[in-house]
Amino acid sequence: MSHRILLLGAPGAGKGTQSAKLADAYDLEHVTTGDALRANKDVETEHGTPRSYMEAGELVPDPVVNEIVEQALSDADGFVLDGYPRTLEQAEFLSSITDLDAVVFLDVDEAVLVDRLTGRRVCESCGANYHVEFQPPEEPGVCDECGGDLVQREDDTEETARERLAVYEENTAPVVEHFRTEGVLETVDGEAPPEAVFERIQSVVES
Ligand code: AMP
């Protein structure tokens, strides 16, 4: 059976890491608006290019991300959604195009989020995630998986990370509350070790 999973959580909560594991384990499409936008930063839309919003830590306008998701879901059998919806309008749009089997919220304290974001390093070639302190690669700056260069995302500087967390509180925390009110939200302690978080998510997905 294919799954339709939504992972919610603040920037740095571990959505990307856990989504990749879920996609692998259940053979799902990993639908992530952040990666899609990073790959299309300079594409002109009616609302300008994504780059200016992303570099400031602001949200890209709803119509742009809604279109990305609609397209991605139209050819996906099962999927795990990561980084979307981030506004109530996006949540409404999502419910108009698909049903969900599991909605999981990764709960992580704000102080932990800032440390995770500012220490995060990403492989330029394969996208694997590291942390300079909590999950260092064997050789500094080099990806264990593919030997690619590890870089810091432009929006993972302390100032932009804090702005992204403020944007999350204002726009996306209400989305979490929306699913909580609907009675479908499963909260998982996102501060547990990644393997333990994954096991908890699996038990939600398989229940
Ligand atoms: P992420 O990789 O999920 O942290 O996203 C990086 C950036 O892409 C965000 O700070 C936003 O500027 C933009 N972005 C990603 N997903 C969305 C979304 N669902 N709605 C609006 N902007 C988004």
C-alpha cells in the first residue's frame, strides 16, 4: 500500500532527514518545495523570482508553491511532503487536491533549532545533510556518501535562521494547530536521536 504522508515542523526540526528515510523505506516520492525552489531560484514568475524571498528567509508566494506541489503530486502514487504547507492558504489548497494518511509534527525547541540550522552543512552534489558538531562527516567539508563538497546554505546564517523561525511562528504554527484541531496530528519528539525519531514516525505511518 502506498502512503501519503505530511511531515510538519519548524526549519531544522529534521523534516528533510526523516523524509528522505521515509521515501527510501516505503518507495515514496519525496516532495519538498525547498529543494524545488532552490533548483529554480532564478525562474521568473508573476511574483518575481524565488531567490529574493529565500535569501531573506521569507515565504515564496502561495501560488508559486501551490503549482509546484500540484504538479509533483499529480504524478506521485505515494508521497512524503516536506516543507509544505507553510500557510493556512497552502493547507486549504492541499486539501482540495489530495487526502493524507498521516500528519506528523516533529516537535523541537527553538534554542535547539537555531543550533541545528547554523551548524548544518549540505552536500553540494547529493544533498546529504551533516552538522559540524552533532553529525560531522568523517573528513571535514567532504561528503561521506559521495565525496562532494559540504557547504552552508545561504539561509542558514544566524540572522536568516532567526527570521525563518519567526516566519514559521507567524505563518506555519497555525497550520500545525489546524491539523491538531482536525484531530489528525501525531506529535513526535524531534529531539530524540534520528533513528529513534524514524521509528516513531514508522509506527504512526503503519498504525
Ligand atoms: P526549506 O528548505 O524548506 O527550509 O525552504 C527554504 C526556503 O524556501 C524557505 O525559507 C522559503 O523561502 C522557501 N519555501 C520553501 N517551501 C515553501 C513554502 N511551502 N511556502 C513558501 N515558501 C517556501
